[in-house]
Amino acid sequence: MGAVKQSRCNLVDLMVEMDRILRPEGTVVIRDSPEVIDKVARVAHAVRWSATIHEKEPESGGREKILVATKTFWKLH
């Protein structure tokens, strides 16, 4: 048997789909490694979500960060 290749979904595709599903002013909470959270924050900004990054809970013992992002209303200026 050969090695099994683990497939990961494309982050941008995933975030765009979340944006499509999430209602304006809806909020998501994402917990992952600092590297993933930084990538998610960049995409969140690109789709005009307001996002804040928080440190993990002290009790969790890991090095994860938490991103809280809210989909905003798009306004024409």
C-alpha cells in the first residue's frame, strides 16, 4: 500500500464559502496555530470582515491563537 496523501481544502475557497453563508454581522470564531490564524486574518480583511486576534486561554496549554471575525455590511461610498 502506498502512502495516503492528506488533502486540505484551499483556505481562500473555504473563506469565500463562509462569507457566502454567513449573514451580515454574523461572527465566526476560529482557533488554530498562529500561522493559520495570520493567513485567515489576511483573507478576512480581504473580504471586508472585521477581525481581532486573541491569545489562547492559559488553561489550554497549546500555542494556538483565536480569531474572532464579524462579517460587515458592504457599503457603497
